[in-house]
Amino acid sequence: MNDLPLTKKQILLHPVYCLAFGFGSGFAPKAPGTVGTLLAIPLYIALASLPFAVYVVATIVAMGVGIYLCGETARAIHKHDHPGIVWDEFVGFWIAMMALPANDWRAIVLGFALFRLFDIAKPWPVSIADKKVKGGLGIMLDDILAGVLAAIIGGLLWHLGLQYGVL
């Protein structure tokens, strides 16, 4: 993270940059996206206690806010999709969890694993968004799509009996 034109303190004290850096989780020396996703779990647990419709609306708001946060932070640090920008991981994980039961640790592990797999491997259409779309939307979109894929696959696996060890 020595490639940043701002100090850690400047980032943490600026509300936009602090959120984009996942409350500091983006400063992890190894796998900041994974660390950011881990920090998204307790926030997910809080969100999942809300009615599902409120959870969905909150996640959509977080997407919109994230486009701004990530875009502004990328401009400030002069680097598109810097690994320390992890707000997109928060939102992608929350999307991944939409098709899984709320607050079941097995579902959280499944959603986490699938989201990280699709975010790292970047299968189609995640790879297209990652390569072709720039700015805040580009930073967010590949993680949104990874979250959607994780939700689809996770939901199918769960409802086919994974939670009972059938698959």
C-alpha cells in the first residue's frame, strides 16, 4: 500500500475514503479483498436481522453510494480499483447472501466462499465488467456480478440440500 498518495491517517479520517477502504480493512497487507469481505460479515448479520425488503433496499443504496465512494477514492489516490478499495466487496457479499437463509453460519460460509471464488476467478460476465467498465461503476460492477453469480449458485446448492450434506 506504499503506492498511495495519501497517508493511512488521511484515508481513515476522510469519511468517503474510509468507507471505500472498508473502515481500514483495505489496508490488510495480504488479500485486502478477502479481509474486506470478512468485515462485511458482521454488517451482514446486522442487515439480515431487518425485514428482507429493507435488506434489499439497503443493499441497493449501498451499491449506489459505493459507485460514488469508489470513484471518488480512486480519483483521490490516482488508481482505478486499487486493491485497498473494498466497499465493492462488502456490497458483493451482501448480494451473494440474498438467496441464502439469514444468519445461518453454514450459509455465511457458503456465500463467502462462492463470492470470493467468483470475485477472484472473474468468470464471464464478471471479467467483461472488470475489463470494460471504468470509474466507480466499474469498480463496483464486477463485484455486483460476482455477488449475483454467488447468490444464484449458492441459492441452488442450498435449496438442493447442501445444508443437509446431501450434495
